Amino acid sequence: METITIKDIAKALHLSTSTVSRALRNSYEINPETKRLVTEYAQKMQYRPNPIALSLRESRSKSIGVIIPEIANNFFSQLINGIESVAYDLGYYVVIFQSHESYEREVAHTNFLVSRKVDGLLISLSSLTTNLLHFQELMTKGLPIVFMDRVPNEIATHKVVADNFEGSYGATQHLIRAGRRRIAHLTSPIYLSITTERLAGYRKALEDHGIAFDEKYVRYFAHGGKDEGENRDGIRALMQLPEPPDAIFSASDRLSTGCLAVLQNEKVKVPEQVALVGFTNSGVADLFNPPLTTVVQPAMEMGQQAMNLLIRLIEHPQAQNNFETMAFKTSLNVRESSAGA
Amino acid sequence: METITIKDIAKALHLSTSTVSRALRNSYEINPETKRLVTEYAQKMQYRPNPIALSLRESRSKSIGVIIPEIANNFFSQLINGIESVAYDLGYYVVIFQSHESYEREVAHTNFLVSRKVDGLLISLSSLTTNLLHFQELMTKGLPIVFMDRVPNEIATHKVVADNFEGSYGATQHLIRAGRRRIAHLTSPIYLSITTERLAGYRKALEDHGIAFDEKYVRYFAHGGKDEGENRDGIRALMQLPEPPDAIFSASDRLSTGCLAVLQNEKVKVPEQVALVGFTNSGVADLFNPPLTTVVQPAMEMGQQAMNLLIRLIEHPQAQNNFETMAFKTSLNVRESSAGA
């Protein structure tokens, strides 16, 4: 039996060879109807791609785009280093953009990256992103996207996250075992996936240890710890409660260092008066006064895995049905800030 | 007198209008001989560009590339935020790459950005870059480049730096006034501009205060503070001198936090036994034990100014003769780590 080529398919369907070629690899540039036409005909005629031609595909840019909230955060800079380490070995370029927690910038960066023909996107959502249309449209067109850390429930694709529930559960349980009972939780806006997951772990740990969940000990910070005034006001309000907390568990890097700074300024003794545990990937938590007990995410590994999953989507666009959400275990580094009362 | 147009110049010189247009705005895509021909003829015929046409130039990508050693460093992330704040207002996209202190990556990133037709580059040299040909070639072709922080002497263009000499002089003088006499200096490889400038300020301050410069108190760290083993060995060697230092002045973010970590591990009392001052833009230096006296660079302003200068080169390529090196004053934040003996 003679082998059928892209040229034959193009001729039969009155399409250009480049359209057929793109349709066969599920390019987002080709409309779904044409793709259906091409793939059905190719299947019928038992078309088999030429593996050498595959490796010569001209329209790959060999670059991928990364959009994260900000780079001045150890978690995200380590995540990027993980992405880059895999990308560099495979000859991909990594183009980095910051959303600065702005939905508008996230949309603008996405459009720019697509106009520059990146082969795929790695995204960690801005804290103000509630509308996901800019990603959904691209995915419908076949652009590979993998989400990291702050991920949307509404979109089916590969996702790489930390096991936030377990990380929070462990941190809260650690404070309970250190004899604390009134444990406050500082966190980011509620509509981020990481916020709800970390809140759920905190709540479950309290309940499993017979401590009632009390909403007044939970503070949401609209600026996620970046606004010193908001940090100060929020923590002061907690400390002025009739029964102030004897421990604080903070759910982000900025909130952890911001909280320690406020407690120092307010002359609250850590850990004697208030024990402190915080999510952070800071490399200098052991230099703090007191050294800070931290929940650390394996950011480097998460970045590597996100890039591996994205490459899989780019290089095998046909096999896009089995999406994975990979959850990575966090680790608890116990230091002085959470010592027993 | 009739107005001469690009079309007229093209006809007279047997060139395409697009070549003439590019030659007139000094595009790096046009060879120098053609540029000379076009600009001489345009001058002779008193050609004046049409300001409306100028704003419609099609070949601008409205994007610029930034290559820095690493983003996981507060100085560089703040520098990028400054660059982005100006870029965003002017509608430019900022594409960020890390060299990870590798000359090869710096060259590869440069080539990639140029292939993607960025309008200009903002560069802070990797610590391993000694050959500058990859930048010199692009500048000869007319690509606008502005250097920041780690800048080459050999290339004439705009440069934005901190006043490293003064910053170092002030930090060293502060330690002398706190009663210290054997002041060690931890720094990066000697061929970086920032290393020689900071070393010179340190040396001059010692000499102005009657303290002989002594090479044995200067340690160069090939990994700039990123290698814990190298940090430990270097600082131990200093502390094992017959006359160990009574103060340390470190010249980079990583060396400052790295040094504090080693001194804590080695049970060296700061500031009683060794006072410590370091260059760093860390936002958490006041949380350290003890709070760290720092030399801070106005990174945000430096980034803004670098972007302004780059925009000037992009939008007025003709006026490329008056290059500026803008030096920004650092500030000394005195905290407990450098208290008097």
C-alpha cells in the first residue's frame, strides 16, 4: 500500500499543505471545523506522519511564556528557575512576565505572548483574575497552557500545585501540639485557590483537635501582605480582641515577613506571647529574630514538572484528554518562632 | 521649494523606500555604507521627516529585552519593577531573561531577543562576561542598548549605575567611626565594574582615616555569595587570621546574608565581636538577628531611568552621540549589626 502524504490530503480537501500540517498537529491557528475535516480524512486514509518531518516542523518558536504575579518572591523565582532548568536542556526559551496582581496586565501579557507565537503558556493567576475567558479562548484554539500554584477550577488542563491542605493542616497541628489554642490565620483574598485550600487545612486541623473554628481569628488581606498599613491594622485588630490569639499561622511569604515586622514593632514577644508559623520560601528565615518556622513548597520541582507537562502538551497535542493535577508535598521547618509556650 | 520625500531619495539612489526609511532611522538591519549614502543624500537635499509618518513606523515591535544575572535578588527585581513602570505607561512590553551568571546564556538570550525584533536591550552583565562582541556587533548595527549596574567600560552608550564608590566609602567610614580598625571586605569577582568601584571606595576610606589597606582582609567570592561552602571557608579563613577582623563590609546581597549566616553558625557575636555592614536591597534586613546595617541602591529609580534612556535611543536614534552615565546615590541604613564596640 502506498503511503499517503500531507500533500495528498491537501489536494483531496482543496486545502494548502501548511493548513493540513497545522490542522494535524492541532494548531490553534486553524479553525475547529477544518481540523475535524483533516483529521477524519487522515484517519480514513491511514495517514502516518513522517517522524523526520515532524522534527522539522517550521512553525514552532521553541519559546514559552510564563506569567506570574511577581518575581520578587522566593517561591516564584524558584519556580522560574525550575522551569528554566528544563527549558534550557530542551532548547526552549522562557519569556517571563509579571502580572503584578492585575487582571488587565495578565490579559495584555497573554495577548502579547500569543502574538509572538509562543508554543505554550505557564500561568499562575493574578489575585484579581476572576474572568478566565482570555485563557479559555486560547485553549479552545489548541494553545497548550499549564497552570501553577494559583490554578482555576473551571479550566481542564494540567496543573501543578503544592499540597496546600496538608501543608496548612501540618502547620496548624504543630501549633496546637506546642500548646496553642487561639490560632489566628492570615491569608490572601478568598477567591484564590491557594487561599481556600490553606484555609480548609487550617480549619480541619482545629476541628480534628477539638478546637472550634472561629471566623474572627481569620483575616483576609486584600494586598496579600504587600501593604504595610493593611498588615499593621489587621494584626492590631487581632491583638485587640478580648481573647487575642496565642499563635498566628500566615498563608503567604509577604504575610509571614509582614506579620513578624508588625509583631516586632508592636513589642509582641515571639514565640512567648504569640507563636508564628508562615508559608514562605525565603532563604533567610533562619536569620530572622526569632528564626521563623516555615512551610516550604518545593518550588524548583514544581517548576520543572510544570515545564515537563507543558512540553508534553506541545509535542503531543493529540493526547490532550488525560489531564493531571500534580500536588507536591510541602515541608515544615520548625524553628524558634513556634516554640512551646 | 518642493518637499523631498523618502520615495524621491529611494528613486535617486536606486534603493527601496523601506531601505531608505530604515537607513534614516539608523536601523541595525541596514549596513553602515548604505546608511551613510542615504543620510548624506538626505542632508544634501534638506530632507525633513514627516512627523505623522514617523509615529506610524511599522517596524517597531514596542517590546524591549532585559537580561539580568538573576531575578531572585531584591536589587534586580526592584530594578525590573522600575523598568516595567515606565514601559507600561509608554505601551512597551518588557521581556525578561536571566543569564544565571553564564556568558553562554547571555549570548543566547541576546540572539533570541534580537531574532524576535525587540526595539532595544537593557543589560546587566553576567559575572563571567569578559567578551563583549555580542553587544558590540548589535550596537554597530544600530540596536539601542543601555547597561545597568554591571556595566562595561569598553562600550560607549548610556549607563545607569549606583554611586558604588561613595556607597562603599560611606559604609567603611561608618565602621571606622564605630571604632573598628581591622575591616574586612567580602566581594565578587574582580572583573565586574561594581567590584572594582566598591573596592576602591573601601580602600580610599581606610586610607583617608590613616588605616593601611591590607590585601589579606579582602576576599573575592567566585560565586558571589551563592555557594554556602565557599562563604563558610572564606569567612573562616578571615576569622582564623592572627589578627582577625573586627568588622566586615560585604559588597553584595548574597554575601551580606551569607556572611550573617556563617557568623551565626560559627557563634561569632555580631556586632560585639564583628560589626557587619552589607550592600543589599532586601526588604527584611530589619527582621534579622541582629538587624543588619545596609547600603541600599535606589533600584526602582535606576530601572526607571534606564528605561527612559533606552526609549530616548529608540525614538531618537540620530542623537546617539551624547552618552550619559548616570550614577545614583546609595543610602546607608544604620541598624544594630554595626553598633559601636
